[in-house]
Amino acid sequence: MEIIEADYSSYTEGLSPKALPIIPYFDIDFRSFVTEVKRAIYKVSDLFPILTDANIPAGYFHKAIDWAAASRGLDSELTKMLNRDQKWIKAWIDIRTAIEHPKNDRYVETSNFSLEPHRGIRLPTWRFIHPEYNMASPQNVLEIFEACMQNILKFYEELLVMLCDGQQPPFFNVDFETIPEVDRNRNCPFRWSIQTTLAYGA
């Protein structure tokens, strides 16, 4: 974008404006991101067999919801959180499926920089064609990437806290402390720090 902004008029004005630069391998990078999202979601689900007695295969969050409802109750914060997050998790799984097995009514389309009819420049976008989602209009790639990464990080942290709550042995203490926003790592802005201690004599 810096290259375009440095000489914006040459890309938008005149009878033959300059061709817009493109992001090399944009479509491949997008698909790679979706693959990493699926991998990260599956890794988050590994918290269940590590921290609980639940036998939940990787990525089977619908089974996690059933387990949470049976063990913690339908109105528990864990069950309600899993139900809420299942919506965006399912969407990304469906996006991955549409990339791997596209159909006429289920596919993903990406678009590099483009010049609009009114001579404005459209940033790289993507869209998701699927009968269950209203995502057919072009969407900003960076915004959806950022939202997805924040969702995964928040989901991981909240699930970790809720699964640790009351699950650890009596001699094992787990304390969570809030990290002030200004002190968070920009590359991976965890909101909590975790301290574990052994409570001898408990």
C-alpha cells in the first residue's frame, strides 16, 4: 500500500493508469492462513484431555459442548462459552472445507488490489460463498485475519481458565493475573499470566 500511496494519482487518473502492484502468492497465503487456523483450533481442543477426564477428539467441539453440559450444567459459563464460540469455529472449518472441496455453491474467492469503476482502489479482499453464511460480498482480508487471531487467543485463554477451575489436585495451585494492556506482547497479546505452585501440606 505504501507503494501505491506514494504515487496514488498515477494508478487512478488518466486514460491509461498504471497497473496496480499485486501481492505475490496472495491466494496461496490466504489458504495457508486458513490451514493454520484449523490447526490452531485443533490444538486448543487438546486442553480437554490434558486438563479433564473428557475423551474428546481433536476439533470435536460439539462433543465438548455435550461433555460440558453433562459435567458442568447447561447454564455453566463453560457450556455457554463453547456454544458461543462454536459459531465462528464452525465457520472457519466450513471455509477450510470449501477450499479443499469446492462446489458450485460452496467456495472461497480472493481478489488482489483492483481499480474500481469510480477509480478508487480496492484493497485485497476475499469472499465466502456458502448457503449457510452471508459472506458473499468482498471483505477486508486484514480485518478478518485480525478478528480470527483475536478469537483464537481469547478462546484459548478463557477455555484454559475455565478448565483449570476446580480441576487441579488440592496440592496444586493455579493463579491467573491480568496483564495490563500496555505490557502485553503485540505479537501474542495474552491477557493473563499463569502461576503454578505446589501447596505442600495441603
